[in-house]
Amino acid sequence: MPVYKKNQLVGKIRRQPCTSLQILSHVATIYALGCFVVFIQPTWLIAPPDSWAPVLVAAFWVMFVLDLALYGFTLCADTRYLEALPGMPDSYPDVEPRKCDDCGTEVSEPRVKHCQTCGWCMEGFDHHCRYLNVCVAGRTYKPWYAFVAFLLALVVICGFASVHALVEPLRHNLHDYHPTAFFIIMGSAAVVSNIEVLFLFLLLAQHSYFCLAGVTTLEFIKDQDPPFPGLPPKGWREAVSDAECPICHGMLGLTEAAEVDEVLFCCICQGDLGKACVSFYQCDVCDAAAVCAICYKAAASSATVTTYRATAMRRRSQALLGVMDSTRHGGGSSKNHTPSVPSRYSSFSGEPREVRVGRRSVGAMVAAVEGHPGERTSYVSPCCGAKEEESESGSSTEEG
């Protein structure tokens, strides 16, 4: 049994370029907290001992220290997947490993996804936080959840204090020196604080539902059963080589390309068939199993399954489908021979296949605003400047 590496805490913050949304969120939070500390706290500290104000000030600083520690841990913790040694753990006896094409990592656990922003496969991937610009995955999910909860409590105090100051302005020294500046500062602080309260409350409620349902943000947005991304099931090569579904052993047929907004993944390599927009092999019994052309061809070999991003999958699938079509129509023999189905109609039922599209619920919109699934629409090449990747992002669904 091989010895597997474990993720360890790294002593440095990830050096990702700061995004405009990251800067804006930090400035808004610092402004809300700063207005409370500079303008409201002095008045509350001189309140009578039996007043609620000193208690709220003490609670504010306790939660601030805890939240700052959680913030630092979330930024510094190493969530990369490092278990890339050969062999499989005893806890996953019914699956095979797969390989990530982007970073070359051999994955032997479910819920491991490559984040295009961080450039690494992340263990227990949930989402890439837009506002912290780090991946929330595995060992950082619980600290991140607690960080959001404490931050919500802090901005609730700041929002309440700002509104209370506007209601009773005569208690504050700034109002005596410059009433206009007081109302501008306190009014803007109240607006910023209450907007953050609303967003953080929805965010926390959304993730509380995820925790109760046992799903990740990625699984919810992509509408996939947990765990996702998964691993190839044992025995899939024999089934696919015989043109059978690896799940229910129904017949596999070549069908037309998926719609761009359709939620459809290869059940072997977990590649995104919707974004790739290429023809694939589909089971006409369970209707949920889809096999990309790359995995269909790889079934005849013993090579490790590789997960490609959409653009690479499109190029390779189109090339393989062209070779297979020429083999079928050229009189040659092919082990992986399946009937070609020109449209999405089941040869058994005669009914059209149900097309699953991305979620359009309020929860999906909140999750999409909060973060994204580790995909990006553009990248910068040091020698060629900025380039646009071909429809790599689809729906923006990684959270903050």
C-alpha cells in the first residue's frame, strides 16, 4: 500500500493578481468597520455601564480578532491536491484514477477539480472565491463558512450603529464640528453595511442549505449528483468496448453535439460535453450516461483516463470522430463500432431526450454572484499578451 502525501499549511499568501471585485469588496468592508471604530466606538465607550453599547463594542472586537484569524487561515491554507502517487486507497475500491491534462496530477479521490485561476487541482473543490481570490476547498471550507458568519455579525453591528447614529446625531462629536460631513459619512456607512448584511445573509443561508443537503457549490450549480467530479467506475472499459453503457449496460449510440448551455458531462472523464459542443455516445436506456469520443476510443487501451478542458476536448473529439467515421464508411473494421444516431431520439422509446440546462433559481444566482467554478474566460501569455479562451467559462458559478 503506497504512502499518500497530506496537504500542509503553507506560510505564505497565494500570489494571485488582485481583481477589481476583490479590491472593491475589501475597501467596502474596511470602510464599514472603520467608520464604526473611528466615529461610533468613542461615543459608545463613554455610555453608562448598564448600557448595551459597551457590550456590543466588546463583542465587536472579540469577533473581529476571530474573523481576522479565519481570514488569514483561508488565504494561507494549501488546498491543492497532492495525492498523485500510483495505486488506489482502500476506501475507493470500485473506481479507477483519472489524470488532469492541465497540471498532470493523477487524481484518485472524488471532488477534485482543476481551478483555472489557481492553476492546480484542488481537493474537495467547492468554489473559487471571487472576493478573497482563493479556492474554497477541502480543509478551508469550514473556516471560510465561520469567517462569513463572523463577518456577517460584524457588519450587522456596523449597520445598526450607523443607523443609530443617524437617529441620534447629537451624541457624536463629529456632528458638533461638521454636521454635513457627519451625515455623509454615517449615511454612506449605513448603506454599505446594510448591503453587505443582505449579501452575506443570503450567502450564509445558501451554504447552510448546501451543508444540510450534502452538496458542494459546484455540484449545485452544475446540477450533478455528489460526488462530482467523480472517478471512472471499474469495468467501464469492457462495457464501452462492447458499445454498452458502463452504468446500466444499455446500448451506446453516437448522438449530435450538446447545446452550449446544456448540463452534460462525460461519465468517465467528467469532461464538460456542453461547453465542448461535440458529438458523444449516449445510452438509450438510462439517458443520463454520456461518454465522450476520447473515452470511447481509450476503452480499447489501459491508459489512465485524462480530463480535458472544453477546448482541448473539442479538438481531440472532432479528430477522433472524423477517424471513426472514415473507418466505418471506408469498409474497415473497428472494435468500437456503434450505430450513429443523427438526433437525440431514443431508439427504444422514440421520445426526445430531455435537455438539462443550468439552474436559474435564486440560489443559483446567489452562488454565481458569490464565486465561480474555477474557470476563466481570458488569460495572459507573457510572450503573446492577452488572449481569449474559447467559451471556457459558460456560466459563472464559483463563489465568494
